[in-house]
Amino acid sequence: MKQAAAPGAAALAQLAANRRQRNLVVVAGLAGFCLLLMLLSLGAGAFAIAPGRVADILLARIGFGPADLLDSREALVVLNIRMPRLLLGALVGAALAISGALMQGLFRNPLADPGLVGVSAGAGLAAAATIVLGDRLLAGMDMKLPFAVLPFGAFFGGLVSTLALYLIATREGRTSVATMLLAGVALGALAGSLTGLLAFISDDRQLRDLTFWSMGSLGGASWSKLSVVAPIVLPLLIAVPLLARGLNALMLGEAEAYHLGIAVQRIKALAVLLVALAVGASVAAAGVIGFVGIVVPHLIRLLIGPDHRLLLPLSAIGGATLLVGADIVARLIVVPAELPIGIVTAFIGAPFFLWLLLRRGRIAES
């Protein structure tokens, strides 16, 4: 028996070693590609700066180059305009992608998306209300609506929609995932109709602001906005991987996960809360950006498998990579103007989503 089992054990050990090696290649390749895109992003735009020059500016900023280089026009653009934009885009992309991975693990469906829970629609509604109603209230006082109010309004809307969703889907201390999904669709439709009503009564300037908000943009990035978003998103990115074991168990089913000692209700509640915070903060900072939450986790799952211990952190890196790359395209495709980044992600994500549907249909037929 031992001699018969030995070849099988050796084959399993070799398979595990090959998988670890492949995962290491994926991690290194994705991280390296992300860093490369970040360097290119700091130089891309209507005012192009060579990557070597960008590297010199960054080295000078940390004390490894001539200090007078920091007084140049290129340094002003890199450090004060494009650096906060780059970091904000990376944080938003990571938050949206890891939220998608959480939702797909929670629903046990690779086609799930954070937008299903209505958080993005609720945040967008609150932003629209802040733009239209807040602007009109302050107009009589001869005051202009501060731009800093908008992110806080959107974040508050995301939290309210999540609370409403949780109250609807929870009965006697148990949260129904199916009810949550249907309630999220209904709340999203309601928020969309109210946003349309606000757009109908808005003036030309307000309508323009609503349009750019609904399509997503990193154009308003600044160090002050980053200082608000980073303390919210960074702790979430650290906390989410702690749910990996529970999400892996949920893949077997809720009953099986419960018998394995997983606090299923707690995992559900934490997952929904983290998604609400991550997506709410992202919409508050950059508007509504779609498809990142479905494209990135699915691609990562195809590369390394469904193990959430790797899927969650790699989704964060992949989301940052996708949004930084999309922002480069948005800045270069219509120079000197700037395309809303939501258009770029939708152009990438919509065909990918259709491919997923067709692929799943062929698999189901076979």
C-alpha cells in the first residue's frame, strides 16, 4: 500500500509546488505591471513628461537628487497634480475590485457586482441631491456650494442605502442573500429614478456636474480629497483579507460553513458593511465607475483559482492596475481634453461581461 501511495503523494506535492510557483509569477507580474503603469501615469497627459524625468523628480523628492529640480514646472505637475490623482485612482480601483471579490464570494456567483446592493446608486443620488438642492439653498444666501461637501454627501448616501438594504433583508437576526440581491436591484432602480428627477429640475451648470459625476472622473483629485479617502479605504483593504477563511467556507454552502465553525451571519454582515464603506468612499471620491468590481476578480480567479486568501489581495492590486491604466487612456485618447474614466471602464467591462455570459451559457449547455 505504501508503494502504491507514494507516486500519488509525489504527484500531489509536485502539483502543489507548480501552483505555488505559478501564483508567485502572477503576483510578481501583476505588481510589476502596476508599478510600471504608475510611473507612466505620472508622465502621461497633455503636458507629457518622460519616465526618466519623472523618476528623477521622485528621487529628488526623497532626497536623492538635486533640490532645485523640485522647483521646475515638471515637478509641480508630477507632485501636486498627478501624484494625488494617481494615488486616488489606485485606492478607488483597489476598493472597487476587492468589493467585487467580496460580493462574488458572498453570493457564490462570479457575475456578482457591488452595484447589485445599490450602494453606488444611493451614493450617486445623495451626490445629485447635494449638487442640485444644496446649490439652490445656498444661492439665496449668495454663497457657492463648497466642492468638499460633495464627497461627504455621497458617502452618507451610500451608508443610508446599505442600512436600508440590511433592514429589508434581515429577519430574526438572519440575512437572506437572495432578498438582499432583489432589494439591492429595487433600491438601485428607485435611486436612479430620483436621480433622473433631480437632473430634470437642474440648470445647465448643475446638469453638467451631474453628468460628469455619473460617468466618473479622477480630475478633481487633490491631496485634501486623498486625505479623506485614504483613512477609510486603507484600513478596509487591510481588514478584508481577514474574511478569506469564512468566504472559502461559504463556497461549500451556508450549512456546511456553519458546521465548519464559521459565524455565517457575522461574515455576511461584515462583508456587506465593508462593501458599503469601500464603494461609498469610492463613489464619493471619483463618481460612479462601473465594471471594475466584476472584471478584475473574475480575471484573478481565472489565473490563481478561487482561494480568497490570494484572490482578495490580488484583486486589490488588479483593481488599482486597471483604474490607473484606464486613467492613462482617458487622458491621452482625446488630448488636450479628458475623457470620463467611467466611459473607459465601461468600454472594457461591457464586452467582458457579455463574454462571461456567453461562456457560462456554453458551459451550462455542455
